[in-house]
Amino acid sequence: GIGSIFVRMLVNFAFRQSHVDVLHCLCDDFNVRSERMRQKNGFTLVRRDAVQAEVGGPPIGNWRLHYALTKETYFKEI
């Protein structure tokens, strides 16, 4: 919903106004909604890193997911 609209606006601003070449986003594998939002907005998974649990810390996922979107890919999709 509104999160995807906001991300689209930020991506558009980054590529059109700020002349960014590549955007990178990180999320952990337990955050499925964030992962889906990135995919809906054209980001692709480029790397997965194993996550080390901190002793006494909150539960975290098993993987840190690295997503990227290039300016070239963005302009091909719109």
C-alpha cells in the first residue's frame, strides 16, 4: 500500500533528481513484508549473508538480504 508508494517516490527522486546510479537495501529474512516491497519496486536480491545471533539479544533471522536497483534497470521498467 502506502509503503510501496513511498518507496517508489524515493526511488524516483534518487534516480531523477539526485542522479544516483545504484540503490542498495538491506533486510533480514524474517521481514517478509519488507522483502516483498523491495521486489515489487524492482529491487533484485544480489547477496545473502548469514546472521550471527547476539547473546541475550532479540530473535533475528538467519540471513541478511542485500537488494539492489540500478538506474538502468529502473528506466527500462517504467
